[in-house]
Amino acid sequence: MIEPPSRGLEGYAGNVSPTDAYAAIVADPEAVLVDCRTRAEWHYVGMPDLSDLERTVLFIEWEDYPAGTVDPEFVDRLIEAGVLRHVPVYFLCRSGVRSRSAAIAATEAAFDAAYNVSGGFEGPIGPDGTRDVSGWKVAELPWRHT
């Protein structure tokens, strides 16, 4: 279930599971999915795919690879990509840490509904050392390799 906006507590609209984010994107043709992982992750791990919905995912790095520094122009890149401040924006990274920071930055830049996709694309590392406990891929949501 999608948590209601709670900017005062979280600094952004809230956390949503990958399944809830996908359902919200399906339900709202204006909603945007932003994958804020690195180019290396997109190419080596895979990427979410909204082509069945005739929609595209925006790929905008939160951090530069390999330096790992936050892109100071991240919000500008969102705006340049055509993301409007009044539409719901769902940020996705590997496990939900960088996407949380991206959602906070978007909220601070006056985006009305910036959500963190908790669990991310791959999710956290499980007991066996693999990322197979949660996330977009584990939920079997649409994704592809490059």
C-alpha cells in the first residue's frame, strides 16, 4: 500500500514497494519512474521496462560512476527530461538508499510527490549473499537486460 505524503517526517512523499510503485504507474499515465542507479548498473544488472505500458523509464544517475559523487545537477536533469513538478515521481535505485536521497532532493526542489521505491531494483543482500529477497526483479516486475 502506498504511504500518504509525509514530508515533515521523511522529507519526501514516502516509501512504496516496487509492486505498489508499478501499480501506481499503471494507474496514473502521468506518473514517472526514474531509475537513479549508475550506467554500469543499468548495463550489467538490467533495467526496469515499461514498454508494455507504452511508457519509458527515465535513467538519470544520482551519483557519478565510478567516483560515487552525487550529481549536483540531478534535479536540473529531471527538469530537462520533462518531469513536471506536479506529477508523481517514483525513484528507484539498487536497494532504496540512493532513491530515498533523490526523492528528498526532488521534494526540496518543490516536486509535489516524490516517492522512494523501497527495496529498489535488486533489494538488499540476503542471508545467502545474493540480492534475492526483495526488489523490482524479485517481484517479477517487467525488466530487461540492455
